[in-house]
Amino acid sequence: MPALPPPHVLQHAIETRFVCHRCGHCCKGDGLVQFGPLEADRMADHLGLSRRQFLKQFALRVEDDQWILRDRFVQDARTAGRREQWCIFLERDADGRYGCRVNPAKPDQCGSFPAQWRNPDSLQTCVGLRRLLADLKAEPAAPKAP
Ligand code: SF4
Ligand code: SF4
């Protein structure tokens, strides 16, 4: 794989130019989405539920005032027969792209990806990051300071 841009260049580009292509990869697999009471209330309000109803239906408790979102398993022709693990709020639209059912109210952990955190393999799995990297590599290097 060609060399990555310097970390500060990559970070700045992610913060200012990143575009999500709704590939859904960041919402699949066994990544744990953890959240607290304020985020629970935000998602519950978005869905028109009480906090209690929301937690019962969509979350698992991990410790006092901390929960993780449940997952669901999907296996159909569009997953090529593979059994995929999805966040319970991941949806696939008719155009084949993915969306989040609680997007305006999603947990802080989700909203902070990929600018504030990302996994080591995110540069390969996230289509938005891959395309941003490709753009950066195609751009002429900035002139060095004299
Ligand atoms: S809450 Fe939404 S953004 Fe977060 S993992 Fe689930 S589907 Fe993805
Ligand atoms: S992996 Fe990247 S491009 Fe794909 S849905 Fe997540 S943020 Fe968007």
C-alpha cells in the first residue's frame, strides 16, 4: 500500500473534507456502541418512546447508567448469503446504501467517527476514508517551507 499522508494532514482532511458514502461498514460487525443516559433519552425521544421502553427494546446494560446497542443478524440475497451482524438501527435503502434509523440522535460514539476515533482497519473498510485517502495521494505535495 502506498505511504499514508503525514498524520496531521490526514487528520485535518478528515475533519474538513470527509464525506460519508453510506456504505454501512462502520455499523456492522461486533463493534460495541456504548452510551449513557443523555444519549438514551435523545434516542428515545427521537423514536417517541420512554427511556424505559427504549432500553428494553434496543439496549443491553453493561454497568450503572451505561448500555450498549443491541445487534441483529441479516442474511439474504443482498448479503450474498453471508450472515452479517448489524447494529439494530442500521437500515438498507432501496438504492443499496445504508442509513441509521436514529441518525439525528445517534450515540456520541457514532457521531465522533472517523474524526475523533477510528479502528486500525478503518482506512480500508470505510469508503469515505478510502476515497479521501485516494484524493490526498493524487494531490501535489505542498511546497516545503524555505
Ligand atoms: S446507532 Fe446508527 S450510526 Fe451508530 S452504529 Fe447504529 S446504525 Fe450505525
Ligand atoms: S464506513 Fe465510512 S463511508 Fe461507510 S457508512 Fe461508515 S462513515 Fe460512512
